Amino acid sequence: MKRLIAYFWPFESYRDAEHGSMMERAAALRYNRQLSSGLPVYINRWAVCAAVELMLLQMVPVLLAPLVAVLLTVSVCTLMHLVRVWLVFRRRL
């Protein structure tokens, strides 16, 4: 189960850049910025999940459509979050 979560969620290994001294926060931010280079892989995974769920939504029976719609919503929201984080880390401060 832990491997499945790590396959879809990259933020387990990120460090907290909100607490600590200024040097610790700068080091955590630098570390997180280095890790952000791997975010496009996760963006692609979530985009594929959303595309598959969108196709499933057209094929499932009416009783399962709300469940697939919720899964699609979660996938799209997660995708948007990952893109936003990637764009923030790509921006030069």
C-alpha cells in the first residue's frame, strides 16, 4: 500500500520550509525545489488517471456514475494541485 501511495503522491519526501531558522528554511526550500524536477512524472500519472476515469464515466452503468464522477473530480483537483506546485517551484525567486 505504501508503494502505491508513493507512486501517486510525491510529497512524502518534501521538507517543511515554514519552520526553523532562516538557514533551515532556505535549505528545505532548496531541497524541495530539487525534488520538484520529478513532478511532471506525477502530473502525467494523474492526467492518465483522469482520462481513464472520463472514459469510464461514459461506459459505466447509471448507478456507478456518481462514484466515477467523484474519482474524476479528485483526479482533476490533484492534477491541478501538482501543476500549481510545479509552477511555483519552477519560478525563480
